[in-house]
Amino acid sequence: VTVVWRTIRGYRIWDAHRTHFYQRLVQLGWGHRRTVCWEYVLMVMCSATALIAINLTVAVQWMLLSGWVISYIFLMCFVFRLEIKMNKNL
């Protein structure tokens, strides 16, 4: 997602930056530990879903994938809303 956003905005994707969602959450005050713990939970859930999906039908696999895409969109919107809220408080 970060690479796509940077490409759309005309930034060079190989340059160092602080626009990854992880870095944005840390800058919003979440801290490294809290951010990393939640990312680990998310990764474990994605991994478990992938392992379970191996034995399911293709239709169910697509539904699971769609659910994860929607979840990630929700999470990105969550970060955007936190940023807006934080900017209003400044």
C-alpha cells in the first residue's frame, strides 16, 4: 500500500521515508511495543487463516481473502482517522 501511495504521489519508492502504517502509528503515540504487538496479532491471524484456507473450497478462499481486504481497508481508515483527530487536537 505504501509503495502504491508513494508512486501515485510521485515520490521515489526507494527513498527513505516515514509513511509506513507502522511508523505512522508510532508517531501518533502508540509506541513501538503496542504497534508491534498488534501487528503480530494481525500476522498470526492472517497466517492461521491461510493455513485453514488450504483445505477449503476456492469460493470460501475468495471470501476469506475478501474479508481480509476489507479488514485491511478498515484498519487503514482507522489510521487515517487517528491522524485527522490528532491534527485537530494540535
